[in-house]
Amino acid sequence: MSSVLILNIAWQVSVLAIITIGLAIVFGQLRIMNMAHGELVMIGAYAPVMTASLGLPGPAQVIVCLLTVGVTAYLMERLVIRHFYGRPFDSLLATWGLSILVREVVELVFGRGYQSVPQPLPGTVSVIGADYPLYRLVVMVGIAAFFVGLFLWYRKSRIGTEIKAMVENPKLAEACGINTRRLSSGCFVFGALTAGLAGMILAPTIRVEPMMGLDYLIRSFFSLVVGGLGSFEGLFIGVGLIGGSQSLVGSLLNQTYGYLFILVLSIIFLWLKPNGIYRKS
């Protein structure tokens, strides 16, 4: 296996992990099957485009991303999502409608054509005997640091403890003085923000267009199916198998076979192991 292929697999797994964590939070903790998750990734990918059109400096795209995705997610939660907590099937239908609405709004504003985003960190760096894009390496290091921080925060912080209590027994959590409504809203917005930031990170490496979110929704869902819900371990097992196998098969054959392989793999897991490889009880 060549050094470039190893680095490409690491890249695919890293970006899929940052996309999937948002869906894992919303689905695993709130029991909301958010079909609009891909559209939140798409909105984040448009943040550099909006920043450039407003004549703002490049670093401002982070603020633009957080504001646009945060406001969108807050309105979604306030107007629709909060009525469907704990009802996965009903939430699937509701958020599917939201995904269509968001996509149509983006098409109305930006059109259906592709948008290109310039590389913020051009150039390559020699790593394990291969020249690899500097931007991708920086992003992979940043994603790793993010997950370490999130893991420690979730295990050690008071809010993390309150989230666990809310998931285990919402009524008991409310009786203990935990504002579960506000906590659920915060979890949904946080999950949406991670999706938006993932889209912003991906924007310089892909073609940005209104339909791009569907691909990332499908791969994120497959990752949760394979890995299992409710733990960081399951998340990383899922994204490792889905992202790694798609990148490997796509490199050896082509991307069509890569998609076909992860589809077949996910169907097998749904049939033989519907709870995933690692599901925390």
C-alpha cells in the first residue's frame, strides 16, 4: 500500500468522522433521524462563497459558517425538531421536508451551478515518503485535536454528565433540575455546527453545489449503522470501515465500485448485526 493511499484513507476517515459526529449526537442522543444533516454540511461549504461575495477576509468564513449554520439549526429546532424528540420515524419525514426546503433556498440564492473555493494553504509537504497537500495535513491534525478535546469534555464536564442523565432517563433528569428542553436544543445546534464546519473544511477540496449534502448524509448514516450508536468507539469503527474501505476500493478500481462496496457492507450489517459492531448499552 503506497504512502499516498494511506494518507488519502486517513483524510477520508478524518472528514467522515467530523461529519458523522453531528449525526451521531442528534440521532444517538436525541433520537432524531435528521435527514437535513447533509444540507447543514452544504450550508457550511457555501460559507467561503458567502464570505468572498461579501468582500470579507478569508478567516471571516469561520464566523460566517457558524452564524449561518447556527441560525438555520436554531430555527429548525425551535419550529420543527423539538416536537419530534424520541420519535425517529416521524422526525425522518419532517427533516426530509426540511432538507428539500433548505436545498431550494440555496438554489434560489446561489443557483444550481458548481462553486469553487480556493485552497487556503497551498503547497505540499513530504510525509512518510510522499508529497501531500499541506491543507489536508493541517485539517487532519485539527480534527484529531478536536476529537480528543470533545472526548475529554464529554467525560469530565458537568454538561456531559447532564446529557448522559437526559439520555438515560429524561423524566428523572428533569426532576433533578436539569432543563432537558434547553439541553436538547443545545445538542442539536452543536451537532449542526460540527456538520457546518465539516462542510467549510471540505469546500476547498470538492465542488460546492446544492445537492452535495446527500452523499455525506448517506455515508454518515452507513457509518452509524456499521459502528453502532452511543459511543466514540462505535463512531470511529464505523467511519474507519466506511471511509477506509470506500477510499481503498475507489483507488484500486473506481469510485462507483467504492460506493457499491459500502452499500453492500451496510446492508450486510443491517441484516446480520443491526445494532452495529460496538453499541454502548
